[in-house]
Amino acid sequence: MRDWCSALTCCRPAPMLDLRHVSENLPEVKAALTRRGFSDAALLDRLGTLAEERRSVITGVEALRQERNEASQAMANVADKKSEEFQTRREQLRTLGDQIKQGEARQAAVETELEAILLNLPNLPHPGTPDGLTENDNVEIRVWGDKPSFDFDARDHVELGTGLDILDFERAAKISGSRFVVLKGLGSRLNRALMQFMLDVHAAEHGYEEVWPPVLVKDSAMLGTGQLPKFAKDAFRMAKDEEWEAEAGAQGHDLYLVPTAEVPITNLHANEIVAGADLPIAYTGYTACFRSEAGSYGKDTRGMIRVHQFDKVELVRFCHPDEGEAQLDVLTQHAQTILQKLGLHHRVVQLCAGDMGFAAQKSYDLEVWLPAQSAYREISSCSWFGDFQARRMKARFRPEDKGKPRFVHTLNGSGLAIGRTLVAILEQNQQADGSVNVPEALVPYMAGIERIPAP
RNA sequence: GGAGGAGUGGCCGAGCGGUCGAAGGCGGCGGAUUUGAAAUCCGUUGUAGGGGCGACUCUACCGGGGGUUCGAAUCCCUCCUCCUCCGCCA
């Protein structure tokens, strides 16, 4: 609770799901949330009760305020402010003021509880999102390329990278602990080439505006995209030095290391009203990403598949509500283009309702083939959030035909996760002698180097 | 880190504790003029939450929060943000 309330006071976010929509369509909302495995019916009933109370409290308070306003007006027009009548009236109005304060306090309490509930409800799955609760229910949409075949036993990226002396897990552990990696030599170079390549393709060929955002963000930004309040444990937060703050009389914001560039880039338009004619807006940006991986103990402990710090190029789009679904296809294709240009075998799956992220209403994952694991692994997740994020961060547009501001729709996707792309290149392009071929598209970014040679 | 200054509607910018949702300008929209456009003139133009079938009406919002007061954009406290100068620093 305390984690995000300061954000509430500094950016005044609207609740995520529309209160009116939820409270007036409780059965439908319950059904939709059940589809993604959320089935706390009691919580939703509580929300309904609170919504009703909120309405009656507001009506009451506003009537009292109207009375006060009218009385104050009359007071202003009294010529003799010292008259006994004026003094008496003043006493009466003082009581009225106290009643208003009581009503306001009740309203605040009700709204605080409502907000807490709403902020913790996930987005409703889009009708186009298939049923299912786990990744086993995801739907394969299309497959690109063929599985590479080897006439030797395929090595995994750890063996390959260590052998080539381009990945160093032991020294990373010495410096930073488990789940970190040091890239060396051509490994570092390859990482840098991938970042450059991806940004170039998206900026020059796909029309995205390139941005380089901060990687430390306020809690209000994390709240806007949906990482907070529910998933605070997944992010790294800057330690606040209470002693120092007391001494300096300062009280800074909580700052979080971004788990994805989605957070700073999507929040670029928080609390803004953009011109409808400017939509769609598209940004691409690189950031390092930081994740605590709380709760994933024992999962992917080997190698750089799941690490605390990794690099990623992100795609973010803002669009008109009518275009959201089509924009998701566009964005997904943009991400897929990178894998195609790199010649990496992969597939596209649509996530079922239960496997989607908290804020998403429809998602596609790009899964790249890892021969050593003999499995497809997520390398990009492309999602359409409807107005879920926009509502939380108050990102709106003014329709071209005049009219009231409306919430934009937001989308994002990895374009791509650089670390996992590097893993896929090592594993899919490995040669019998342990060397690795550099994808043709990357050669210009590698100063002409076509192969990472075996030692 | 030290010393100052400032935060008002889409933007700029006025505003004696009551008649201020807030002058004026820009921008936007509608209209007049024009072959059309520019220019000019007239009008109009915030967001959100309640109530009413509805024309409509009420309430809140002048960076956030709190306080004083019958009454706060205006007074007090506090926090945040931005700017200027000095210092330090990649």
C-alpha cells in the first residue's frame, strides 16, 4: 500500500479499469477476469457496494456545499459585518463547514479503498484472446524458417560462449552475484551490433522515432504502465537512506530501475492530450533492463536466458482506439522482421487469457528456436493494452472532429531482447569446430567480421 | 552543496480573502467578407464527478497535500517541479 500512495498524490492517476464500466457490468467483468484466472468475486462485490456508497456520499456532500456557497454569497452582501445577525449566521455556517468536512472524509475513505481495488485488477482479455490458463493453451499462429540441423551435438550458448571467450559467467558472479553475465571481445561487439542494427531497422525502415530514455523512473511511471502496485517485488528499487533524508530534510521520489523500456517510453505521454492527427505515434528505444526475478528460483539458472540485467530494444505505439487491434499486427510484424533479417528460425504464438501480462488484453509472443534446449523460447512479447495503461497515466488525445479528449490505446513489444537474440545466434549459427557465423545483416555492424572464430 | 526566483485553462499571461472557472492574447472551432486564401471583423472554445428522459443544473479543480476563515487562485505551513547565479562533478 505504502509503496504507491505517494504516486497517487503526485500524479493523480485515474483507476485502471473504468469504475463506471466495472460497477455497472459486474457480471461481465467477473466473467472476463475469470478467463484469466482471477476469480475473487467477493472483491468485486465489495467494489460494487463501494461504488454505490460513493455516489450517495457525493450527492450528500455536494448538497451541503451548495448550501454553504449560497450562504457565503449572502454573507458577502451584508453591509454591517459587525451586526449580531451576521455573527449568529457565522456560527451556523461553522457547523455546516464541519459537516462538510465529515462528508469529505467519508468520501476520501471510500475512494481510497475503491482505487486500491481497481489498481489491483488486471486488464480484461479481449474477445479475440483465446481461453486458457497456462502457456500450454497458447496458440501457434505461424512458423518462420526451418530448424537448423547439425551433424554434431549442438552445444548451448554457455558452452559456446565460454569456449569462444566471449561470455564470462564466473567473473560476473564475482562482481555482481548470480544471474549476471560479462560480455567480452566479439561478444560485447555482437551485443552492440545488435542494438545498433535493431534501432536502425525500426527507425529507418519502420518509421519509429528513436528515443533514449532514463532507466531510473518514479513510482508514478511504474504505476502508469502497470508494474505497480501489484508487482513491486519484481523490480529493483533504489534504497532510500532514511537517515540521510532526515538529515538533509529531503524526501525524494522512490526510484525504480526499469524492467523494460516500456515504462519510460510509454509514460512519455502521461498526463498529456495529444492531437488526434498526430496518431499513431511510434517510438523505439534501447535500455538496459533490470529484473529481480523474484520467484523464479531454479528456473533458467544456467546462462544468460534469465538474468538480472539485460539489454533490449523496445517498440511502443500510441494509437486511436479504433486502430488498436490492427496496430498490434503491425507492431508484431516489425519485431518479427528483425528475426527474419537475422535468419533465425522462430514462431509466433498468441497468448491465452491466463498467460498474458497484467495490463495486456491481447498479446503475441515471438519465440525463437534454441537447438540446445530443443525448444522455442520467448524473445519478444507484443501486446495491445487498450486504454488500460492510458487510463492509469492519463494519456489522451483530442479527436480530429473536435469533441472531448479520449484515452489513447497503447501497445508495445520487444524489438528484440538483445541478450536472447545473441543466445539464439550462437546456438543456431554454431559450427562443428565451435565457431559461430555472424548473420549477414550484422556483418556491416561488426566491422566486416563474418565469423567468431574458434580459439 | 550555497543563494535567489517561479509554478494559473491546449499554449502565453493578468488576478484587492467574497460579484473568479478565472481579464487579455495566441491557438482551435463557427460565421461575415473573399473566386479561393491571407488579412480584418463578430461569435464561440477547459477537465472531471453528481442529479434529471430532456432543455438543463449542481459540485470540484488556479503544481500536490495540509491549515486559517462563515468564505481561499488570493493568507500560513509543507512537499514536489522548473529556472538563474556560485560551488562541485562525468
